[in-house]
Amino acid sequence: MSKVNTLSLFGLGQIVATPGALLALEKAGQSPGEFLERHHSGDWGNLDEHDRQENARSLEHGFRLLSAYKTVAGEKLWVITEADRSVTTLLLPSEY
């Protein structure tokens, strides 16, 4: 994976992906880095205002962070960074 070159608001820790997320990315011809860079820079994707506010609180207080995106093939993909910033996971909502 390429190095993240955007403004980073928090640490990603170890990056992992579920089998479903990897398959969705392969089907769409997209790289995990595309979604990780967005998440890492605070582009939370397709979240409603309540969830965006939760992420703002999470940044301030060290809680879990969630981003929601769609691949070019239309499949939903989540990126979750744990509260202790030790792990960031790419997954499908059905795998949560």
C-alpha cells in the first residue's frame, strides 16, 4: 500500500480488511488506500450529520471512528479505527 500523503488527524494502527471488503474492492477495481486516505483525513464519506458529530467527539476524546463509503460498483464499505488507534479495519456493514 502506498504511503498516506494527506493531512492525518489520527493514527491508523495496523490496517486489516475482511474477506468481503477485499472482494468488493477487487470487483470495483479500487485500492484500499483510496478509502484509507479519505478516512485518515476526516472525509467520513456517506455519514449523516449525527454520525459526523460523533466522529468529531471521537477525535476529541479518543473514541472509535467510523467512515462509510460506496465503491464504484455501488457496494457499501466501512472503515473503522478503534478507540486506542491500534487497528483500522475495512469491512462490509454485513460483516460488522
